[in-house]
Amino acid sequence: QVQLQESGPGLVKPSETLSLTCTVSGGSVSSGSYYWSWIRQPPGKGLEWIGYIYYTGSTNYNPSLKSRVTISMDTSKNQFSLKLSSVTAADTAVYYCAREVAYCTSRSCSNWFDPWGQGTLVTVSS
Amino acid sequence: SYVLTQPPSVSVAPGKTARITCGGNNIGSKSVHWYQQKPGQAPVLVIYYDSDRPSGIPERFSGSNSGNTATLIISRVEAGDEADYYCQVWDSSSDHRVFGGGTKLTVL
């Protein structure tokens, strides 16, 4: 089955750019059936959707982060990546990548996340 | 933006039924998904499309959605069900994904 694994630095300095990569195995990021998303969770707090990328290259971001976020894809490596610029301590969190299923019934359409990567803690500190 | 409201905590005795709510404006018109997160682990999908269970999720987990409230129902609660639970919807008007604030389920 498909598995996702986050990788990247665990410590980033304030004002610098956070960069993470998600490697997908057991499936292809080029599949038109799925979106590929980033989600984060500050210590002791809830989940926050960051954004997604589709195989066409189209993206959509959380408005609260939109000015600082870039999500990209490397189909040759079966990876997608997150860049978050001008980070502060408030960006300290566990960052998860996830496959997003988009599905429609006769009644409605919806999207959900399954599966998730194990998550990686990124700390913003000097 | 669309807002989902969950109670911070719910407590239940073993063997009883736990109900975790997720409130939102006319949420019954949307499809709601639920995730279970145990300490130190990534979230796991337990209910999608209001009431469907992924393979491997026990039948004890079910869901409902109507009006302004969606509910995750866990029957015959076990100690292993103790976790944080999050609801999530897709806001079609903005194409954004929205999570509730999460509910900590404590098994007494």
C-alpha cells in the first residue's frame, strides 16, 4: 500500500525558509486520482491544513499561510515538497504529508486524507 | 472561512458509548471525515463520508451527520480508543480543507 515519508531539517532559524520533502512509495504522485497535501500540528495543539498540489501542478493554500508557502512536485523522484518562508517560533510544529482522496457520489463531492506520513518535528529557534 | 467546533474533551466508561460532536453551519450539507490520533502518532482515518469505515477500522466506529452537527459514535468503548479525534470537511466554496479543534477522548 502507499506510504509517505517526510524528510528535512529539524531545526530552522527565525526568518529563514523551512524546506521539507515527502517521498511517496507504493503509489505515484502523477496519479490523477489524488491530491498531495501538507498539514501541521503545533505542540499540544490541533491540525492545520497548509495546502495541496495536484499532478497538473495546480496548488491551493491555506489563506493564513498563502503569502509564505510554496508546494512543488518532482514526478521523477515521486516526491512533493513544502517551502515556508520567513519562519517564526509560531511555525514550530510537527509537519505531516498526506495523500488526499477526492471522491464524488451522486449527492456530493468531498476530500479526505489517507494515509498520512509519520510526521517530522520542525523547531524554529536561533 | 468555514469553522468546525468540537468539545475539548469527552469522558466515557469502558463498554459504554462515546459520542463526539462536530458543529458547523449547515454541516449536514457537507461530508464529514474523522481521524483518530494517539499520542506521538500520525492521525488515522476512522470514518469518511459521514459514516463509511475504511478497511481495518472496527464496526464499533460509526458516524452521523445532520443539520448543524456531525457525530462520531464509538460503541463498546475500549481503553485502546483513548485518543484525540478530529473532524474535517472540504469547503467547496473555497476549495479549502478545514479541521475541527479536536476532542480528547478519555476512557475512565
